[in-house]
Amino acid sequence: MHLKSFELFAHDINDVDVKLLHALTIAVRWPHRQKDWEFLRRVGHGIVAVDGIGRVFGSAMWFPQGDDFASIGLVITTPRTQAQGGGRWLMAQVLERCGQRNLALNATHAAYPLYVSLGFTSESVVYMRQGQTQHTLPPLPELEGELTTLTGDQLAEIAALDARAFGANRAQLLASLSGVSSTVVLLRDGKIAGYSMCREFGRGHQIGPTIALNEQDAAHLTAAHLKALPGRFARVDTRERDGMFAEFLENSGLAVAETVTTMSKGRRFLNREANQPWVYGLAGHAVG
């Protein structure tokens, strides 16, 4: 890419010092720590825009899930390159590498017009809820089932449940997430009816993915993590605008700090069905 005063090159994200990636997110006020970047590089692919002396001016990542789908995230440009088409150039690199895969992403307000121009379609709003967790959580209806800690032999079962909710096979990602997360499983009639993960991220902890059959189950799964984080910073990204689950998060101290828009290119991404598992909490803004 040729800008007015210098030239940028696309480098593999793994060939760049993680400190430079961390500096990039600091520049745009995103919460990612070096450890967060290191994890995302392990589970995904990416490119960075680098000039002739190694300075980083932008990034973009994609996370293949199964054979025909990928989520896109961490599309970041410095103000200088954004004004000169840096975001479009980065996305062109990603789209070329993703080939014929169906795609989804969560668009910030600033990037939304770019994605529309690239053929992405809006599907839903993500409410990024965060804050200091209340020491005493709001009461919940009685739980039908039992909450337990994930065991290694349950990974395949939660991956199958997750695929029904998410619409793509995330088994590899879930295996990686389980290694850095605490995971709570809901058992009902001897079968897994939901699960939720919680890991260190940004300013505190990210709760998600959370997969459940209804919002009451989702609230109980999320509460299991919040109880272990009294007074600490937590974040839940959810597409639930209102209802019992959203009210539970609000009353637990997690207010809406920002919204982004889930968009897709290719097949429709979100296909919610009655009496089927649903993604109540995202794994994160980048990976979906």
C-alpha cells in the first residue's frame, strides 16, 4: 500500500513483536493486554501493516471455525492510515486469504460504513457490558439442574452444544479457551444443557462464551463466575438487549459501555430457534 509519504507492507502477525501490537491497541484505547494478543495469535491468523523500518500501522485477524466459516476481528488502523484507506486495504488482504468462507464480524461505529461498502449485512447489536461486580448478586429463579466444573472428557459434548448455538464448529477454539478459562457446566438429566467460560482479559475478566437454552440458565451460569469476582472488573458481551438476562447483568454491576454491530458476508450468521441453545455471552469482540 502506497501512502503519501511512505509505503506499507503486509506481514504475518506472528512475525511482529507483541509489544508493538499492544501499543497499537493502547493507541486506539482498546483493552487488550500483551497476554490477550498472545492468545489471539495462537488461535487465529493475522496480518499487520508495517512500514520500511518496522513500525506497525494496523492489524487484522481472522479465526477459521470449521471448514466454511471465519470470524474477523482486531481490524485496527492508526488515524493516519485510516484516513488514507488503511482499513480497506487491510480488509482486502483478509478477504483474499479467507477465500470462499462465510464471514462474520462485530463492527465498531467508526468501521461500520467500510464493512457495508464491502458487502457485509447487519444482523444484530452486541451490548458490551462491564463494570465492578456487586458483592451481592440479585436473586435468581431456582435452577433446574446442577452446576459443575468442566472435565476434560466433556469438551466434545460442549463443542457439539456450542455448534448448535453458534452455527459453526468451534471445537479447536473451545479447547484453547478451556486451557485459560474456568468453565462451568449445567447438567440436566445427565446431559450438558449449557456452559460458560471465564478468563482474564483486559482490565479484569471476560465471561463468555456462555451457551444456554434460556436466559434463566444463562444467568445462573454467569452468576457462577460473578460470585468468584466480588468487587472486581468483569465484562460480558451479549446480544440480549432486554429481558431477564440483561436485567441480571445490569443489577450485577455490568452496565452497557459500548455497542457494536454483528455483520455477516455470505450465509446469514445468526439463526435463533425456539427451544434450541443460544449464545448469551460472546467469547469476545474479535472471535464471536
